[in-house]
Amino acid sequence: MTVLVVRRAPMKWMDRARTYKVLVDGKQRAEIGDDSAVQIPVMPGPHVVRLTIDWCSSPDLAFDIAHGEILRLECRPNASPLLALLYITIWRRNYIRLEKIA
């Protein structure tokens, strides 16, 4: 089974009560809350994943997944309370940190 696993790190304040939408190839495939994980079955081959919340998002993350592979990603808000205004305006496409993990 070819699976994309997205884990959301627990946070004390930022976005704790809100969910992120998980988009794979431009289509919403799941929602993820604080300190949780989702498993999304995908077809082998190239894909692009992005997380969104309101008008903010993560940068696009492109990956190529082989048959039977499990790709693990982790996300969390990039913003801190002191920089939140910048992250919801100028840096809105970097509001969520999304990275591959081992």
C-alpha cells in the first residue's frame, strides 16, 4: 500500500483548536488537528502536497513515491505570537512548516 502520512506536532497556543486542510495534487484529501496524524493513500508517482488554513498555507512540497512506500511528513505553524501578523500577510505562503521526516 502506498501511503502519505502527515503528522501535526502539538502546539501550546498557535492554531491548537483549528484544523489544517491537506491538499494532494490540488484536491483536499484530509483535515488534521493538533497533535494528530492522517494517512492518505496515494498512487505511485509524482505528487504535490500543501497544507492550508484560511488564506494561509505551507509551501508546495513535491515528492515522488514508489509502490508500497510510506512517506512521512510533519507540519506545525511557523509563526510565533510575536510574528503572527507578518505570517498572515507577507509570509502567508510560509505560515505552515511542512517537511519530510525519517
